[in-house]
Amino acid sequence: MASSTFSLMLMITLLVGSLMPAFASNFNQDFDITWGDGRAKILNNSQLLTLSLDKASGSGFQSRNEYLFGKIDMQLKLVPGNSAGTVTAYYLSSKGSTWDEIDFEFLGNLSGDPYIIHTNVFSQGKGNREQQFYLWFDPTADFHTYSILWNPQNIIFSVDGTPIRELKNLESNGVPFPKNQPMRIYSSLWNADDWATRGGLVKTDWTQAPFTASYRNFNANNACVWSSGASSCSSNSPSSASTSNAWLSQELDSTSQERLKWVQKNYMIYNYCTDTKRFPQGLPTECTMS
């Protein structure tokens, strides 16, 4: 009985999450289209951005601001129909050979087969922390909110307010954590049919092109903009975080932890922390501590 009650409460929470309030954004003010030769478009009074992919090229954009910690929300509607071979990437990244990066990648699939959300975190140029998930809805039918909470304590990936992944700061145990390099937001739609769908077995069907992904309601109101070597936040110390900067010390509460467990039990399809064949010398340190 307790299990069914929790499941009912969770589904109500998921429904409420999918109806999260919209925030007005202006893509012309917040982003620059960086490549695609006209395949990326800003429309509807700068409230909508679309990326397109055809056989000649994909397209992409990046944020004008750099951020050092933040809660970043974006609503996406992914490529519909037969999207096999395509990848829609939405991520934070710094520059250089020892870069930091926090990734959402959406791997397309044949019509009727589920999208795969591929997540990864790089610190000092090293990644190899992949987790992959299915979704509990069709991400091509409507817009849904994909969020990254990045603060000095942890990184939390969420979908419509439901956490799907948490990576804690375990620097005290020798695990690198991205906390010193400002990052921009990037997104791109590109062809990756050498690996994206069933390990590259399913190729992109170019008769379905152009493929289009749509973006709206970007929100970085709770983020520290990095400019000229200084942060827009008065302090990055959690102990001095004001109410408006509560996200700087935010962690998962007990309800969110239960929702995370539910997603990982029912929708996780790959976890590097259980891949003993990949790590024959022993799993990464953080995998043995969670």
C-alpha cells in the first residue's frame, strides 16, 4: 500500500513538474548562433530558437555569458519521427585542454523507439562518467524543461523538476569536481550515425531531413555570471548564501532522493558505476562511495 501511495504521489509530482511556470527569455540577448549557415533560427520575437540538420550541416549556438555555478533551465522539444543517427547536445563547457563540462545529449532513434538521454561530467579534461536514461514521456510531442543545478556541493540533472542524476563533490577523496572554470552554455544538432543509435548500426535517413529541435524559456536567473575575472554573486561560499542564492547550497531533500531512486530504478539503462568490464582494475572512487 505504501509503495502504491508513493507511486501515485510521484506521478502527481511529475505532472506538476511538466507544468512548471514559463520564464520569458530573449534568445537574441542571451545567445549567439555560432554555426550552421542559416540552419539555426531565432523566431517569435526572440522567444523561440530552432536548430536544423540536413546532409550538408548541422547547427549550434552558445551563450553570451559565462557562468561559475548556477541553476540553468531550458525547455526543449526534440527531433520528431525517425531521428536515428542525430544527436541534440545541450551542455555547459569551459575551454582548454583541461576543460570542465556538464552534458545532456539526446540520442535520436527510429520512430516509436525511445530517445536516450546521455549524461556525462568532465573535470580537468577527464570524463568517463556516463549515465543513460529513457524518459517517461515522448520528448518530441511537446516542450519539457531540462535543468542543470551546479553548485560547490553537487551537480544535479533534472527533467521537469524531477532529478535523474546527482554527482556530489568528493574532492576530499581525490575525485576531481568542476568548480574553478567558468562555463558557457552550448547546444548543437548534428549527425553522429557512426555511434548514436544502437552503436552506429542504424544510420541517419536523410530522406527525413531537415531534422529540427526547438528551444524556449531559457532561465539562468539563479546563476553566477562570470565577467572580467569576477562573479555576479556576492560570494560563492554556501555559508553566506542569501535566500535568493539558496541554490548555491541546495542538495536533494528526502522527497527528491526518492524521486531520483524511482527514475534510476525504472529508467536508467547505463551506469558507468556498475560497468565492471569497463573498469577491470576497479570502479572509480565515487562509485564505491555513493
